[in-house]
Amino acid sequence: MQEADIVVVGGGLSGLYAALTLRDAGRSVIVLEARERVGGLTYSPLSKVLGSRVDLGGQWAAPRHQRMSRLIARYRVPLVKQFIDGQRACLQDKDTYFGPMGTVPGLSAKETEEYGSGIKRLYDAMDGLAENPWESQDAARLDSMTFASWIDQVAMSERPRASFFRMPGAYYGALAEEISALELLHKLRSCGGPLWMSDANEGGQSRHMMGSQLVSEGIAAELGDAVHTSSPVRAISWSADSATVRSDSIAVRCKRVICATSPAMISQVAFDPPLPAPRRLLHQRFANGRNTKAAIIYERPFWRDRGLNGNIIATDGSLTATYDLGGEAPRYGILIALFTGRPAYQIDALTPEMRRTKVLGLLAQALGPEATQPLEYMDQVWANEEWSGGASSPFLLPGAMTTIGADLRSACGPIHWAGTHMSSEFRGYMEGALAAGEAAANRVLAEK
Ligand SMILES: Cc1cc2nc3c(=O)[nH]c(=O)nc-3n(C[C@H](O)[C@H](O)[C@H](O)COP(=O)(O)OP(=O)(O)OC[C@H]3O[C@@H](n4cnc5c(N)ncnc54)[C@H](O)[C@@H]3O)c2cc1C
């Protein structure tokens, strides 16, 4: 049996950053990661055509994401300004509309005005929340409804209303019909609000990495042989001040444990004694959403010839969005396509070959027939991933935040919690994962 001060369960960004923080403070740490790779929801396979990495998980990181920005610089991860010169396309059934970024091409002036009023209502609701959302004046009411019920209170016609329904999917993979309104509003607030989050000019989508997994790999390299991959944790036995963590490859006795996986994954670990009821109930009330991402490489960015910037959205719910990742002067055409929330349910039901045909068909509707002839196509269905069970971020169901949300960060004896869903800033994002990892490490360090 090995020994360490702290065992971290999960080698995603949150667990790795917790381990780095503890190691830098002089503690001995062991990280146990189930997959054969580190990075969790940051996953950047090699593109054979590009000869470099492409991201099928987290990717955009703005300067406001301070921890992430420091690590990007530290590990020299390629960072590219989002290309947005030209018009975006919007799919509506068989039709395609074109217009400037920041607008929804094809919406009438009345629909655009209704959408704007809805956004104002959303910001008013977000701004009224307390830092601990369960302490907000309106907490009980907002937590008693799904975001779909919240939308019902705003007078909007069909298409602006549908845009609001897609919001939880776009940002967290969730359906409006399942996520607590309080949870969604708090998540959006913690991430800077939807207007900033989706702003590809100056905001949350203004810069993207080409290889976000390089950050996780960089931290893992610093931690060296303290990181064990292919080592899924199956059991944790614990007392007031120590624990033994058993994975498929190793058993470690330690003083503290930080669990940095999604709650759905933690529920598969056998705890002895069992976790206290509030904690178990909390884990059961976190759901995972759906998020499927494709990367498509072309000989050249042919859409730019027609004044298009490669950004496609859809008011018919066929896809969430596509983006041109080539930057200013690309050698190849590089697109990524996102299917999140309800569009992911549709695409995930297809075979890999049918998925490819479907994605290329949608691209061709907006960009022209050349879109059906890529040099390379890759995709990742996150719902099929054994050690994630969905993406892009665990979210709470109605009623949970106001009843057991206050237990979110409490330790259970020697067991502490991390993961992006635990963060009070940029919750659901890579920056949130780092912040939650750092906070968990600091809570451990603050103990005697
Ligand atoms: C398609 C997609 C697009 C995204 N886009 C963005 C974006 O542009 N910008 C952004 O900031 N964020 C984005 N995100 C979200 C971001 O990637 C995540 O919030 C972040 O990476 C989560 O990190 P984490 O460490 O909290 O969790 P995870 O990455 O889920 O890490 C948990 C780790 O625990 C491991 N594990 C699970 N069970 C066990 C076990 N029993 N034993 C040992 N290990 C276990 C898992 O294998 C995993 O490695 C995106 C996510 C996806 C999927």
C-alpha cells in the first residue's frame, strides 16, 4: 500500500490543478485518473492532416479566465483569435439566411425586439441573485421551476422563445425542461452572462486554443509519477481523519481525499462508511447534459471566398453552432460543429457514418457543396464516454439548490470536493474547474 498526504480522484483540469496547488505547498499528492489519458473534458486528438491537435472538448478561453490564461502561457498552448470577418449563416428548415455577427439572420424586427426584451428580463433575474444562490430573495420561486417555466413567463413569439429554450444546451448541454431556473441563472451569472459568453469579438469566445488538453498534460508532466492513468477509483474507506483509496491499479492510504469527478461518476464509487445522506442526495440531483462536437478539416477555407466567416447557427434546432478555427491566414480550412442539448439527442442517435453525413449536409446547406468533401472528419459523443457520462457540465435539477445546495462545498470527514460544477466563478467552464480545484486544495491546506 502506498502513502500520500492527499489523493486526488480524477485527472481533469480541476483535479490536476488541485494537485499542483498542494504539491507547490509542499504536500505529497497522488492523482488517480480512470482514463488512459489526463484531461477529462479537455480532449485534443491529433489531426493527421494538420499535424497538430484539434479540440473535441473545451476550447475557448478569454483573458478574463485568469488561471487558464496563465497556464496557456506557461505550457505555450497555441492560442488563436477567433475568426469572425464576414457574415454568419442561420439555418431555418430548408432555408439559409445570412447576416452580421451579433444578429440572428432571418428574425424579423419584431422578433429581434422580443428577443432583446427577453434578454433584459434574464439579466434582471441574474443580477438579483446572491453569491450563494440559495440565499437570494427570489431563490425559492426560481428553484421551484425549470428554465422552461421561466421562459413561459416572458411574452415572446415562437422563434425568440425557441432561442431561449436552446440557451441551457448551448452553454451546459442541458435541456430547458430539466434544469432549475435558479441553477441556470446562477451559472450564467458566474460565467459573465450570455452576451459576454457568446461574444466572439471581445468576450468569452474571442480566443480559442488548438489543443486545450496540452494544459492538462503540462500539469501532469510537472506532477510526474504522482499521476496514475488507467486507474479508476472503485472504493474509498474513510474515518474522521484518514482514508484509503483503492483503484484498479493501486491502493493509497492518505490524510485527505479530493474527489474531482462529476457527481454521476462519484456515485459509482463505493464509500465505506457510506457518505452522509445530504451528500448522496446532492450527487443524485446533479444531472449531466449532452454535447457532441465535430472537427472538420478542408483543403482551404472555401467559405471565406463568399464573404462567410464559417459561423453557422440554426433557429430550427438542427445544430448549435459552427466556427472557423483557422485564424487570420490558415493553411487549411478548419471548422468545428457543436451539437448541444436537444440537437445532441438527435445526432447522438445516429451511427458514426450517418453522423458524418448529417454534419456535412448541414454545413453544405450553409456553405455550399464543397462542404461535403473534407480531408478529415472527427467527432466525439460525450454522452457515450464511460468516465464522463455527458457534458459539458453537471447541473442541478429543480428544488436541489435551495434544499441541499448549502452542502455543496462541505467536506465529509477527510473527503473534499472539486470539479467545475463546484465553482462560484465560471461554473461549468475550464476556468471554473481550475478555480474549484484551487479552492478545494486551499480548504485542505487550511485544515490543521
Ligand atoms: C464539447 C465541449 C465543449 C466545451 N467548450 C468549452 C469552452 O469552450 N470553454 C470552457 O471554458 N469550457 C468548455 N467546456 C467545459 C470544460 O471542458 C469543462 O468544464 C472542464 O474541462 C471540466 O473539468 P473538470 O476537471 O471539472 O471535470 P472533468 O474534465 O470531467 O474531469 C473529471 C475526471 O475524472 C475522471 N474520473 C471519473 N471517474 C473516475 C474514477 N472513478 N476514478 C478516477 N478518475 C475518474 C474522468 O476520467 C475525468 O478525467 C466544454 C466541454 C465540452 C465537452
